[in-house]
Amino acid sequence: MACPTSEAISHIIDIISELVVCASGVLVKNDSFKELAAYMERIVPILKELKTKKVSDSEAFTNAIDVLNREIRDARQFTQECCQKSKVYLLVNGMSIKKRLQKTMREISRTFDLLPLAMSDLSSNTIEAIGKLCDDMQKAEFKTTVAEEEILEKIESGIQENGVDRCYANNLLIQIAVAVGATTERSALKKELEDFKIEVENCRLRKDEVEAMYMDQIIALLERADAASSPREKELKYLSKRNSLGSQTLEPLQSFYCPITQEVMEDPVETSSGKTFERSAIEKWFAEGNKRCPLTMTPLDTSVLRSNKILKQSIKEWKDRNTMTTIVLTKEKLHSEDDDEVLHCLGNLQDLCEQSELHREWLMLENYIPVLIQILGARKHDVRNRALAILNMLAKDSDDAKERIANIDNAAVSIVHLLGRRAGERKLAVALLLELSKLDLVREEIGKVQGSILLLVAMSGSDDNEAARYAKELLENLSYSDNNVLKMARANYFQPLVHRLSTGPDDVKMIMATALAEMELTNLNKASVFEGGVLDPLLHLVSHSDIQVKTVAIRALRNLSSLKENGLEMIRQGVVRPMLDLLFQAGLLSLSLKEHISAIIMQLAVSTISKDGQAPTLLLESDEDALKLFSLISFTRPDVQQNILQTFYALCQSPSASFIRGKLREWSVFEVLVQLCQEENLNLRASAVKLFAYLVCDEASIPENVNQKCAEAMLQILRSSSDEEEISFALGILRYLPKVHQITQWLLDAGALRIIYNHLQDWKDTDCQKSKLVENAVGALSQFTVSTNLEWQKSAAETGVISVLVHLLECGTASTKQQAASSLAQFSKSSLGLSRPASKPKGLWCFSAPTQISCLVHGGICAVKSSFCLVEADAVRPLVRTLGESDPGASEASLDALLTLVEGERLQSGSKVLEEANAIPVIIQCLNSTSPGLQEKSLHAVERIFRQVEFKQLYGASAHMPLVDLTQRGTDHVRSLAARVLAHLNVLHYQSSYF
């Protein structure tokens, strides 16, 4: 037969098992109950050991087991009860639950600690285990979390104040929901509240009035939250109360007035005399030293002031009644046509809204919102401002108000339109929209209103920091929609787009990248989106395995890379390498994708063209890359070819220009370029001509195999092209063709002279100061002006070239003037041999033909087209003016031309011509030139001219100091020559050591 004590122990073990199961089912305070269960489980092994012992049924042991059984059974019962309780109940009763668990643990510990005293044969290990377990249970602390303590404090504070608003209740209910693990949706919050109300009824059934009263106070507090009742329930409750009132406000009762201030009391308190006063008034009375009642003059205990809660409540009810009646009566007045009356009414309503959250709720339930929305269309901005301010207060922290606004047709449109009004209206409107955007329905409507996002983006940059912050927050709320994000990007607000491009799923990334690829971006847009960090996500998409994703990302990069600053940053961030690698992949990419990639590389190359003060940036870092890129020209379609040509054209103007030009010449690219210069594709042909011209920027660069085929291609361009830049570059190529007989003769036979002259005539008067075309045309004409071939010169002169060259001395660029002067010098060298001797008169002089006037320089009959005479061409004075200009190249070329007039026997006659043109003083000034060539030529000219006494006397003094200076700082040759001139001037002896 089983021992009764053994059965009791088994029963305790079973109860513990049930407690452990129940502990896991407690919805809140679960950790505390699990801790209790853990301690109970530690008891079980000891109890099982006791069962194996031959325990006596001593009274002490039996009593200990009975007490243990009772305490553990009570613990199980309490745990089971808590399993049935609502989450909110467990939370708000957290302190009492903690105390109950603490007490239970202590009692079980004390009882269990008695077992070794009631048994004599327990092992030392068992006794030690019991002692340690009991010690741990005594020290155990059941704690509440910081969040739970904060909630309990807020509940207590709300109950004490008895006047907290809906916002306070909303926040408190949400905190409770988070603490108990419930969702914060209205339906979930309402369910938790309803479950809690059932607990109150259970308290009453248990006759626990104290707990029921406390829980009623909590419910009264939480019922102020929006989730406590549906909007319809609130409206019915309000209408029931409103309809029970009269149609007029009531005067206050006499008892509402403070006997001291004669004003309605806010906080009535009762003194020891039984009289009631406003708290602040009676405290001031006492502070002034008065010890007697203001009414009865009886002595008062100044330490006794009891709040008159009944009177305070009565005053509050009277105020609420009058406020509700005022709200009802004011609504009709808002339909008045008198703006001042409407403004006054709105001011009163605004004051009421600022006083109490309850007043704001009454306005909403009185259906003011449609009226206020209508007022937003009023003429006076003050009226609109007041309406906006009230709507802001109604919508803040009230989902019901937001929904009511959302349900009004065109409400969002009316509010959005105010974003374009004055600063004050804009700020109120954006604040209201921000509050409304917390509802999905309204958020969607705002984004649909035409111009809404554009106005918000404009506001985001406002000087009013608060208004700008509201606008940015609203844009953030609206960025839930891909369509809205794209609208923001089109308004130059790219942060949401970049964010979605970085973090969105692949389909969203595709949408954003496609938008960037297709959008017509201004330079400001390109800079803005790039600064927003778009490069990294786009490069990530470029490495995507999906060819469509890769293509869209590359197109977007192409759109952004056209801005120089973006291009430089892309190079620094390593974009070039993946682009080149993709372009070099044979056959793996579509031709259209290759065109996009080559366009990016071209635009990056353009960005490397340095300006003054800009650090150089290199695009291609190896010969291999440059060669592979250029070699693609032969294996791809025209648009890619054109991009590659433009890439190298840009690189020929970059810091790596000399390296690139050298490599291209080394790779003998001229044959390819000549072929491309004959293309029917005009854009491709123009690009080839530009690059070709940059590679042949001097005669030494022209390879031997650039021959008639090249010249023919250039002439064809000059005949057919209407592109000024292409014409200019083609003329530039002709300008630097080698001046060899075969090429020049072929050009002449092909009509090049007339073609070049025609272009020169067309453009010489069109901003020739800046025209590179004119400069290149003059350079190309020099092929036909060399003095070694008189026939070429005659052909050129017959076309009228000389007069054009003289004209360009007056208006051309420095380089144009240099080219023109050089050609005129070449012509002038042939003049003496072409000047015809003047015929002598025959017979009587009075019957003979008029005598022809001989040329002052050449002594015969000269003409511009026949003898190329500079005097006849009126070229002397323009040459003198060019000589006096600052450009040493143009000055030296002009001097060369002028000196042809004083060559050989023409020294005296030519010097007189130079004197008449005031050239000699200018030549003397050139002795001070920093250009060694110009300086030495001027010195030679002065030396020849000063051989003539007449000119030595006229100009010797002005040349004195420059010549002395040259004898001191010039080269040996210059010093010697300067000394010789000084000897002409009788300053030095001919035997001087300077010679």
C-alpha cells in the first residue's frame, strides 16, 4: 500500500507540471511566470528523491508537505487565472502580479526549507541542493520593464489629471499595444480595449469593487482614444448631447464667480471657513498677509485649501455646453458674404481649437470640415489662412478628421493650389498636406494633383526652414509611388530616385534607370542627380547579367556623362575600364549597345580637355587600350566609328594630346582617315576630317603617303560641304600639305586655287578676327605664292588673292596676318622682274600720249596682278601697322615683306617709301623686341637704311639707346652688327673691339 506522504509528493509533482504548461500560455508578463516555472522545475528532482526515501509520516514532515502542496497549488491557480486574463489587464496590473509572484516564491521557499528539519536521513548533497534552491528563490526578483513602468505612470497621471486629451489617450493606447505585442491598427486596439472591459465586469462579479473602480478609471481614460469607438459611434454620441441643449448660451451661475476676482473660476478651492475662491486669487490674498476670510472676515487656516471638485465639474459642464452651442451657432455665419464677419468667426473657432482637443473634435463632428474646405477658395488671404490653420489643428493626430477631409471631392486639389500662394499660406498648406499624407488615400490624391510635386520641390528649397522641412517630409511620404518619384526627378529632386535605384527590386531599378536614360536633363539636373550618388547603383546595374538591365544602365550613364564635371568624376571612379572591356568584347553586344558605350567613352574624353588651372585627367592609360579602341573603326558601323573618331579628336586636345598624336602617327592611321574622309555619311566624314587636321598640325607631321588621294578628298569636301567647321579643317589639312611641286601643281590643275579663294572671299568679312577658317584658307593659299614658281604666283594674283591678303592685314587674327604677310613677301620678291620699263615719248611731247608713272620702288610700270607690287597694292601701311603689333610672328613676317622693298639697288627708293609710310621708327622699336629673330632682322634693316646719310641723320638719335643696349646683351653676331650701326652713327670707331 502506497504511503500517503509519497502520494502527496507525487501530487505536488503533477501540479508543478501543470503550472509549467500554464506559464507558457500567459500573454503578458510571460517572463516572470516562466521564471517561476523554472524554479518549480528545480524542485521536482528533489521531490522525486524524497519519494525514494523511507520517509516517516511524522507530523512535522506531513505538515511541511501539506503547506508546500497548498502553496504550489495556489501558484498554479494564479497562473491559470492569468492565462485567462486579457493582455491589457495583465499589463496594468503588472505591479500587483509581480508582488503576488514574489510572495508566492518566498512562501514556497520557506516551506521547502523546512523539509531537511523534518527528515533525518537526507544526504548532505540533497540538503545542500535544497538550501541553494531556497536561497536562490529568496533572492529572486520579478522585474517590470522600463516601458511598463512608463505606461503605469502615464495611466496614473491621466487618472489624476482627469482632463487629458485624445492625443494623450491615443499615444497611451499605442504604447500599451506595443508593450503587449498587439498591432496598432484601429481594429486591434479596439479589441484589446473590449477584452479589458470584460475583465471589469468579471471584477464586479467577484465583488472586487476596488479593482473594478480602478479599472473603470483606466477605461474612461483609454476611451478618449480614437480606437475606442468608431467615428459613427462618436458622432451619434455627440449629436445626442448637442440636441439635448438649447439654442442659446447660458449665463454662469452666481456660484461660479470668485468673490475676489468676480470672474468665473478655473480652479475653485474651499477654505477652512467653507467659502470657495479661485485658487490663485486666495493664494495671493494670503501672500499679502491676510489671515481672515475675504467674505466673513473669520480667521482662516492658511494651510488648508481643498479643491472643490463638484463645483469645478459644474463649471466645466457649463463651459462645455456653451462652447458646443457656440460651435453650432457659428457654423451658419461662415456662409456670410461679409469677409470680415467670416474672419471674425474663424478667429473665434481657432481660439476654441487651441483651447482643447475636445473642442476640435466637436468641430469635426459638427461637420465643419466641408465648410472650411470651401472657404479655401475665398478671395481674402487672411480668411484662407484662418481656415487652413483650423484644418491643420483638426487633422493633427486625428485619423477621423483626415478621413473626412479625404472624402470631400477635390479637397486635395484645393489645398495643393494654395502651395502657389503667399509664404504664410504655402506653409500652412504644406503642413496640412503633410498631416493628410499619413493616410494612403490622401497620399495618392496629392500625387495626382497637377503641379503638386513641382510646387513641393520648389518649397523644399525655401528660405523658411520649417516650410522646407515640411515639403521634404511630404515628398518623402509621396515617394512610395514610382510615378511620384519620376515626377520628382523631372522637377530636379532626385534623392528618392537614387534611393530606389540603390535599394529597390530589379523591376523598380529598371524603371528608375530607364527614366534617367530617357529624361531630357539640363546640366543642373545632371549635376544634381550625380551629386546624389547615382553612379554606384548604375555601375552595379552595368555588371548585371540581364542584358536589358545592363543596356538601360549604360544609356543612363550616357545621359549623365555629357556634363564635363560628371565625366571627370566618372573617370576618377573607374568607369572607363568596364566600358572599354564591354566594347572590346567581340560579338557579345548589340551594335546599339556598342554605340551607347562608345558615346560614353567619347563624352568622357571630351571632359578631359583641360582649362587653365584644372588638374589634368587621363582617359586611356595604356598604348594597348588606345590601339584597340582605334582599331574598332575598321570593324563597326558609322555611329560607333564617329564616336571613336570624336574620342581621339577630344584626346588630341587633352593633357595626353602629344602622346595620343604620336601614337596615332606611329600606327599609320592616315590611310584609314583618308578613306573615312570620302564617306557619304557627312557626320562621320566631318569627324574624320577634324581628327586628320589635328594630326597634321605642321608640315613635319605629314607622312609621305599623304598624296593626291588625300588632296582630292579635301577638295571634294570644300566643293560640297556647308559645314563651316569641316571646311575649316579641310583647309587646315591643305595648309600643311608639303610644298612640293607635284602636289601643288595637282592642286592647281584640280581648281584648288579658285575653291580656296572663293571660301576666303565668303568668310573674310565675317568675323575674320576669330575665324579659323580664314586663317587656314590663307595658309592653304601659301602653296601657290612661293617665289620659286612664277606661274603659280601669276595664277594666284589673277584670282585677286593679293588684295584679299592686304585686307586681312587689317582684320585677321595674328596667325592670319602672319600668313598673309608671308605670302605678300613671296609675291614682292618677284615684283622687280615683272615690273615693265616705262615707254619713252615719241615725236613732239605735246602730241604724245601721257607719260606712264613709274613705280617708286621698282622704277618701271607696276600693277597688282601683273607685278605683285606692294606699293600698287597699298600694302605698305597695313604691313607697317602689323609690324608694330605685339605678336612677334606677324611682326616678323611683315618686316620680311617690307624688307623686300629695300633689297639690293632698291635701298634708296625703298627707304623713301618706308619713310613715307612711317615704317622706319617702327623698325627701330623692333630692336627692343624679345623675339631674337625679329630683333636681328630689324637690326639688319636699320644697318642698311642707316648707310644713307639722310636717314641716319633723321632717325639715328632714336636708334642710339636700343643699339647700345644690343651691344651689351645681344649675341656675338648681334653685338657686332649693332656696333657697326653705331659706327655709321659715329658713336663707335670702326676699329672698336665690338667688330
